Amino acid sequence: MNGSALIVMLIAMVLIWGGLILSVIHLIKNPDIALDDVKNE
């Protein structure tokens, strides 16, 4: 792999993993259903 391929790979990895982490944080802070409304059976 040459240098430009490594840079593109690193940028892609940061975008994918960063987006995943941000979406998990957003979902934890703003759940679709309130956890108090979920029934435990």
C-alpha cells in the first residue's frame, strides 16, 4: 500500500467508527422509547 491509500483508509475508518460512536451516544441520550415505559417480563 502506498501513502495515499493508507490516508484514505484511515479517513474512511474514522468516519465509519466515529459515526457509529456518535450514533450510539445520541441513542443513549435520546431513546426512541423511554426506558421507564419498557415492561420487564
